[in-house]
Amino acid sequence: MAQKKNNLEIEKRYLLRRLPPKIDWDEIQRIDQFYTPKGRFRCAQPKIANVFAIFLQTNKKSISHGVNEEIEKEISEKQFYKELKTATRKISKIRYIKKFKNLIWEVDVFNYGLVIAEVELDDEKQLNTVKLPKPLQKEFLLDLTGIKAFTNFNLALGV
């Protein structure tokens, strides 16, 4: 993940046809996200032996095209399950992570088959210059950056 300056998340997002085959992923995680009046709550479970789940609370607000204010903090498992009682939406996905040319790319395969690639960037100038790595280019359908209908919140289903 790129270092966040002033809690800013600068990212490009792309719709892919499918998970690109033949990539040796650096990491794979199962992610369950719940949305409550207090924000987004995430449980990320790396698919590595003896690594436990990470629980996060995030509050995110769109600033401009590809730029969001994001405040994220790690919380306890107990706090996570307490907050789930007020959840109104949920989304589950498998996240595939790979570093290409000094950028960390995340490809999310949602439980209903949608595939979205994203990369966090260091500054807004990169939004116009970043290129999909070749293995992802082959599956490219659409640049989703800034399209509200494709935010995780809008893709989440009611619980």
C-alpha cells in the first residue's frame, strides 16, 4: 500500500474480465466488509499458516476523482463483532496482491464474480500516468476510477 499523506487515499480502479491466470501472487486474503452507521468494518484473513485475522474500522469520504480521505484503525476482534450488530450491508471477496514495478496491485474477486483491480498511488499526478501491468491489461474492461456505482459500499448487499 502506498503511504497515505494527510489520510488521503489516491487510487486507480479497473474492471477486469476475470482473475488473470498464471500470476504468482505475493499474498492472498479473504476479506469480509460490513457497513454500519459508524463506518466500514473489515476482517482480513491472510491465507498464510499461523497468521491471524486483522480487524479494521475505516471511515472514507470522496474528495475528488480518484482521491478519498480515509481514516483507518485496527480494532479488536471483540469490538469488530460488537459493531456487526448494526451492519446494514456486507461484501465478501478474495484479494490477490502482487507488486509490479514498485506498485502494489490488488485484484479483488467478489463473491458474485465481479473482478476489480486497484492500485494506491503516492500523488494525484500518477492518476494520469499509471499503467496496468501487462498481465492485468489482457483482462481489462473499463477504468472505474471515480465511478460511484462501483465503490465497495455500493456493491455491498443488504444483510
